[in-house]
Amino acid sequence: TKIVDRKKDMILVSGFNVYPNELEEVVAHHPGVLEVAAIGVPDEHSGEVPKLFVVKKDAALTVETLMAYCRENLTGYKRPKFIEFRTELPKTPVGKILRRALRDQA
């Protein structure tokens, strides 16, 4: 599969490239997730780490449940270090998630 993502959206974890679309695709398959966006946030040890912003489909969904799901479905360096629940994600007029706005708020 070819991953198409903006270079500036790419997350660099300890020298490994992590593509937000790849994380979002995996996490979006969780039945409790309505929407998800992944960004990189600064990290002292690895340069950047993935952070997820999630809109719940299931109100009972917890950070722990989602972290466990990520442990089962993502390679170590691709797993999010942080998960933040939101009621909505910032979007362009055509409905594309604005990762830049999330980075500014992170």
C-alpha cells in the first residue's frame, strides 16, 4: 500500500517515519471511535511521539481501552503516547481534518 501524506504531517519517532494516515486508519477501525487525527508532539527522548485526538462513538471508551487496542495493532514506535478525547475535530470547509490546528493546540 502506498501511503500519501504531507511531509510536514509526518511524525519522526527516534529516526522512524510514522505516517498519521496509517495510525488514523488503524484506530478508526475501533468500534468506539467516530473520528481520529494523529499528530506528532515534541518528546525529550525520541524527538517526537504520536498523539491522537479522538471523537468517541461510544461514550464508554477510555484512554486505557484505546491504548490496549493500539498495543495490539501497532508496532511499538507507532503507538500513541497521548490520547485526547474531543467532542469534535477542526475541519476545513470541505470536511478535511486540520492537523495544523491540532498541532497549535497540542
